[in-house]
Amino acid sequence: MDPFVQTERLELRHFTADDADLLIELDSDPAVMRYLTGGEPTAPAVVRELHLPGILGAYERWGGNFGVFAAREKDGGAFIGWFCLRPERGGSTAEVELGYRLRQEAWGKGYATEGSRALLGKAFVELDVRLVWAETMFVNLPSQKVMEKVGMTVAEAIPSPDDMKMIEGSELGGWRYEIAKEQWEQQ
């Protein structure tokens, strides 16, 4: 399968129906899920019956250009997590969300920044996107640093969703970061 995006060290590709175990393993790590569920793993049945079919359906909905993409190291092929570039459900493809979820073994290696930069380039050069946004909790400093490294800036403070109230630090809310095509072109 051809990669959706390649970087110096990474290949981002479409997930397949055979990739459920990769997602289950990723979502079973309490450290990975800390700012998403308070460390609670996603049930394997939810991944198999809801998340993965939703990911695959998104490729069809958006012609393969937007969605959640499996990230692998070019050297050795290890699965390191995923990146997403997607519009809000029912929203315009001119404004899309950037996101990522990486295995602990991939943290601190610059992969989040590398993959995010590549997706911003794809979005602004090939996909006619005019604005990319991302959200993170106020206490998730590593994620904020990635967003800042790729040129995104804080657009506004946001409240934590009700379903995240059990997560430590959620009472502080979070940040919405954005970067417009014009800003990206000036970097």
C-alpha cells in the first residue's frame, strides 16, 4: 500500500481492516490515554466495532484524503501510532483538525512534530485546506510544544468536554491552536 505521506523517518498510510490489534494496543496504554480517558483503556470491542469501521468509512467519505493515518517508522516498519487530518463531521474540508496519538516508545523522538509538519504541507499544498486546528488540555505541555514547533498559535481557551471531567487537570480547560495557510506559507 502506498503511503499517504512520507517524511524522512515516517510513513503515514491508511489503516486497513487488519489493523485493529495495533489500535487496541495503543489505546490500552494508560500513559497514552492519560489526557483522553484518564488512563482508562479503550475496550477492544469498541475499537473493532466502532473506531476502526469509523476510520475506514472516513476514507470513503473524503476520497482517501482525510482521516486517521497509521504511522510507521521507515527503518524497520515499527508501528508508532497515528496522525489525523480531518474535517469536523459534516464540516468543510477547508478547515481540518490535526491530531496524533503515539506509543510511549515513540515519545521524545520528534515524530509528532515530523508527522504534523508533513500533514500541514499536504493539507495546504495538495488538499486546498485554508485552516488547520488542534486542541489539547492546558496540562498537556508536550502536545502544546509540538503545535508551537509546527507554527500553530493559540486561538482561544476552551472548556474541557463533560466526558473528560474525570481527567486530572481537566478543570483547567484547554487550548485551541490554529494555523492558516497564509501563516504556514510564511514559515
